[in-house]
Amino acid sequence: MPAGLQFRVPAGQTIVQAAEVAGVCLPSACRNGTCRACLSRVVTGTVAHQIAWPGLSAEEKEAGYFLPCVALAGTDLVFEQPQASTAAAPP
């Protein structure tokens, strides 16, 4: 959301990795849960972080925020990432 983009996330693959394979661009930089560039919010579904305490406050976690660079989809997932876009076609 809000772009309405869809992609599958295979088991064991982070949401950012799966998005890349599908041609969906999500903001990311560090890919280890510290820079917060990919910060997104779960609308429906569940995620599990691959690291014990990603760069989120307890309040952010409670509000549904997560870091797709270190998160695995636990269920079908709808999430908010206003900067998501489709990858530009190669020239």
C-alpha cells in the first residue's frame, strides 16, 4: 500500500529480497535492520524479524511497524510503504 503492488515471498526470503526478485523497489540501505530506511507498517498479516531486536522501539513494534530488510512474512501480508514502486525497465 498505497501503490497496490503485489509479490510472493518464498519461505526463508526477506520481504525486501522477494520484492527485488519481483521487480518491486522498496527503500533499503543497510539490509541489517539498523538504518530504518525500509520502515513499513503492517496493515494485515504477520511478520517475524530474523534478528532479536531490530532497530525499532517497543512503541513502533506495538503500532505494527517492521523492517522488511530483516523480516519474513508469517502470513499473507498487506503493508504500508509509500515509497514502494515498480523497478524501471532496463533500457
